[in-house]
Amino acid sequence: TKMAAASGGRGGGRKQDESAKHALDRIGAEVQSIAHGRADTYRKELKGNLYYVKLHNGNIIESVTSDPCELDHTKDTNVGRGNEDPCFGRVEERFSDERRSQCTKNRIRGSENNNEGACAPYRRLHVCDRNLEQIDPQKITTTHNLLLDVLLAAKYEGESIVNKYPKKDNHNNSGICTALARSFADIGDIIRGKDLYRGNKQEKDNLEKKLIEYFKVLHKHLDQKTKNHYTKDDPYYYQLREDWWNANRYDVWKAITCKATDTQYFRNTCGSVQKPTQTRVNCQCIDGTVPTNLDYVPQFLRWYDEWAEDFCRIKQLKLEKLEQECRGENEDGKKRYCSRNGCDCEETINKIGHLRYGNRCIKCLFGCNRYIDWIKNKQNEFEKQKKKCENEIYKNSNQSKSISSSVNDIYYEDFYKELKGKYSSIDQFLNLLNQEAKCKNIDEEDKESKIDFNNNKTTFSASKYCKPCPPCGVECNGTECKHRQEDHDKCKRRERERKGDPKITFIDFLLNEEEGNDIVKKLKPFCGHTGSKKYEEIEKWKCSHYNDTDDDCEMQNNDKKQKNHSKIMPFVDFVEFWVTHMLKDSIDWRKYINRCINNTTSNKCKKGCNTHCQCFQKWITQKQEEWNQIKKHYRNEENFYEFDPYGTLELFLEEEHFFTDIKKAYGNEEAVDRIEKLKKDHASKPGEDVATAKYAIDLLLEHELDEADLCLDTHLEDEECSDDDDDHQEQPIVKSNPCGGQNGRSRYPVLANEVAYQMYELAKTTID
């Protein structure tokens, strides 16, 4: 089909596209003109008008307002009382920098597996369309009555977008029009049967079934000529739905922009093709046309562009935050240089196995954990969508397309043909994504993280801020830090004079150091291991205590997979290293364990709980064995001078920035009060044997074991259910590594016990 000039939302001919968003909207305008032409013959019959709406309330026939901005969901609707609010059950938070997109195959139509498919943006997950799910089909006797509830959904969706659109964090008012256009397009896809987001199966699939019923009833009430034209459209009525949308899209746009003020569309699309003009400040064209054509862009492409825009914006924010957490200044104005693992690089000399924590570097450890998990997840989402584009658009014409047969794909081939005419390869299209302004600004913050969607190495890198300390550490002069040369005096290993035989303890350490993967996937080989022989990936450490200033641990199986940590470290550093990873794993487990032990009275299927809880139980048992060996070696510590291990707690908690840093790291006001209470509870327990005392870590692991037992008692075997029926909703997880500031080795017992327990309790409070 030859492309024609669009009747609205034009956009200025064939000049160079500024970004993917501009290209998609431009091509959408050309496809919209085709749809407009096809709908013209029956436009008059399909065009709705609020003036002609008649609602039956008992024996009374009521009229509604003719202004969509004046619609009231409590009375102007075909829905029965109690179900009429379009936003009922939708979360108020419409935009989130932390919540994930929805990409799983059982929630996205047309996805055959979890390696390829569209990703629904967070904004889409809570579109205000509940009223459309509740209409009695027999009330849709005219196009006017159907239009009423579509406008109602659009009006309240627009209000939700405008009211909840962020006013900070790299957002600006011009983005409101774009967000409204994206929701407008999603509503259009819902109406036409093009929507890929299934959501909860009973909810979104049922909505599509309802819409088929609405249009089936509407078809019966059309005049004979129109009815005959769309008879072949049975059973989905896709062409009827396409033409109905085209005939009524202006009114829907008017409704969704009712609350828009002080904002304009991102490109000039009003007026003539030769001289397109901007929208007014309410996202409206003065000539009464719709400025956007995103509703004629295939949904997965719109979402891909929205994903890329959000990715660039959020990545920039996260890099700025990492810079402050890892290279920022302390209150005294002095620069700090921290590593990804929370080490103070001024004091840490990796070349000789000398690790030191402190100097507020706990914030870098927390920040990098969150960032690396986020960036790995985003890379997976990117690859899924890239494969979708390759298979849907850039396959050879002889190859089968991946789009689901249950999705309306009318006009998709028109769009793909035009897109490939100018951008003939997936690489060229991805380069368009790079042109988004927020994507081009990244290298100003961190050149190693420059965004190029054709180069995963920089786009999804862990950032220069999340690297180990240089081999010989750094020298900081207060305003800047420089790497020490490897011949620096501090980098020289000094042989120690040792007398007598050391007290030796062997510790087997199951280290889950792989980044970005889910904990169940990481531990699957360990949990599946059987037999009396130890799991081969367990690290074997030998800790040798000569005296209180010479107590090192050395990894014995260096022939195993290369690890991203020192192979020799002081015992005090080894324990801190162990606690950090143990607690991170404990927190990562919560999303699985909470799901299996909470709401046990629910009838929803909980897939995999028996297997997951067996693995959890095995992990706990392993950690208990490791901790018992650590305590055994800790018994060799002798010289606490005037303080015993519990006495050092008070000194540690009085450290100037301790409470502030914990509060900032978790964003929870209760953290300070809880730790202060912990201090009071334990300050009066002098004289306990550190090797046999019940530490908080003992209590933590015992509590975890109780929960594993409860889970296994509840789920005697794995439940069999499809992905659609599985209650897989995850609880919010706080992924943080509790590695507090350390000023002197005698204070360390506090970190290994009290702070670990405090972090665990705080994380559980957040999760529960």
C-alpha cells in the first residue's frame, strides 16, 4: 500500500529522524493515514457522540454530559454500581525507577519463551481500564454507549498520569505529553485486540473476551450495509475494532489530556505536512487533530523505545549516586575512594592481601550491589526485546513471524515495510535508540558506561565506581586520589618473624559470588549435589593463628575457578567477608521463602516451594557449619585488654557516623532505634565465651532453619501448575550487604554478630 499524508499528527516529511521516538511517530503517521482512509466509508456509522448516549437506570433513561472532561465515573457509565471506577485496584505509583518491567512469557502475549519477547513498562501495568472489564455487553447497543466508557477510562488514566508524573530525577514537563500519548496508544491497543500485556490471566484475558462480546453486540446493531461489510470479521472483529478506534481516537485523546497543562508534544505534528507546528500547552492541536501517532506503532516497538528512554535516564541517576557513594566527600571535605566490596582503597593493598574497610565505604558496597543487580537485569530485558525485533521485523520474508495468532496485527506489515526502508538492519534501529538525549549524556558522567545499544560492553558495564581497589591502593590528598605505583613502599610484602606452631582451623566456604543471577539459579548446582564427597566449588580456607597481630587465612584450592577476591587475608577481614556474603544471600532468599510461607491459606498455586525450601535448608546447614568453624578459630583471640568482645560493642556503636550511614543505606527511619535498642540489650553481657556464646548470627540461622522446616511441612511436595496459575508475585527485596566501618581489629566482633542480626531484622521488616 502506498503511504499517504496523514490526516492528523503529521510531522514534516523525510528529514533525518532525531531519535527512535521521532522515527516511530513519523512512520506511525503514515500508517495512520492508511487506517484513516480505510475507515472513511463507515466512519459516520461508527463515530460515537456523548450527546446521544442513553443510560438505562431502572425505568429512567438518563443522558450524560457531552464534555468528556466532565464525565463522572459514579454516574456516567454502563457499569453496575461498585465496579465503575476505572482506577480501582491500580497502584497509585505510576512511574518507578526501582520496579521492574514485566517481561515474563506468561504475562506477555506472543512470547514463546523467556529469552525473547516484549517488556511491558511499569506505567502500562496499572492502566485505568477496570470499568471496561465490568460492562454488561447487552448495554452496548450503540457506538455512543461504547465510547462513553472508553472515554471514562481515558479521562481517569490521563488524570493518573498527570498527577503521578515525577517532577524531578531527569524528568521534565514535556515528558507528560509523551506519557499520555503512550497510555493513549495502549488504550487503543486494548480496544483493537493488539495489547500484548496479559497481566493476571483472569483479568486481562477476560477483558479481551469482553471486548469481543462488546463489538459482537455492536455489530448486531449497525445498519445493514455496515453490518454486511464487517460480517467476515467474526469472531474477533479486528477490522471493525480498527475502524471504530480510528473514527473515535480524537475524542479519546481529548479525554486523556483533560488535566494536561504547561506541556507540549515532543515534536511538531500539528497543521500541515509542509509546516508542522507545536501543540498548545495542553497537548492539543489547535486544528482539532490528534498530535500523536504512537497508536499506529506496534506495541512492542513503542515499549522498547520507552524502555530505552527510561533505562538511560535511570542509569544516569544511578551513576551520579554511585559517584557520591564511592568517590564522594565526607563531612570534613576529604575525598574518599572505595571499592565495589566496600574496601577503603587508601588502606587496602590487594597485592599483599591487605584489606581494610571503613571510611564510609559501606555506602559504596550497598550501592554497587544494587547497581550491578539492576544493570544485569536490564541487559536481560534488552536482549529479550532485541530478539523480538529481529524475529518480528528483520527476518526474511519466507520465515514465520513470532507474533501470536491471537493478537491483531493489522497494519503491522505496512509499518515494518516503511521502517526497513530507512533502517534496513537491527543495528541501524538500535543506533536510533542511542540518539535519545538522555542516552547521549551518560558518557559525561562515566565514559566507561557510555550507552551504545550495539555495544553491550559499555552499555551494561558494572561502572568504573564498582571495581576492586587498585593493586597498591590509592593516595588521597583531600581533593583527589591517585593510584600508587606497584613499586611503592606500602606495596612491599614484609616477611614476619614467626615463632612456634600456629593454631590452625580449616573453614569450608560456599561463596555465592556470581553477580546478576537469581540465587536459586546460582545455588542449583550446590543443592543438586549428592554423595559424601564435598561439593567441589566450595572454597577451602586455612586460617593460621600465630599471635594476635599475625592471624591470616589462605585459600587452598586456588586451582578452582578464578574468584574476584584476595586469596590471602587477615582473619578479621575474612570474617567480615564471610558475614557480608552470608547476609546478602539470606536477604536474597526472602523473595522465595516469604512467598512459600506467607498466605498459606491462599488457594493460589505456589510452584517449586518444596524444591526451593530444600535448597534453602541445605544452604543454612552449610552456613552453620562454616560459622561454627569461624567461632572455633575466633577462640584463639586473646588480648581484648580492658574490653571483652561484648564490651567492644558499645565503642563500635558510638562511632560518629554509624547510625547515619545505616539509616541512609536502608532508607528506613527505624534502623537507628533498633540498633540503639540492640546496644542496650547486649551491653551488659560481659565475660561470655566467644566460642560457645549465642551470637546473633546463631539466632539468625536458627530462625532461618525454623522457616525452612515450616516451609517443608507446608509443602510436602512441589505443586504442579502452569506458569499462568502460579502465584509468582515477588515481595519487595532489599538487596544490601551489611559491611560496617571498621576502625581497628578489636571492634570487629560487633560487625560479625550484632550488626548482621540488625541488618537481617531490618531487611525482614522491609520485606514483610
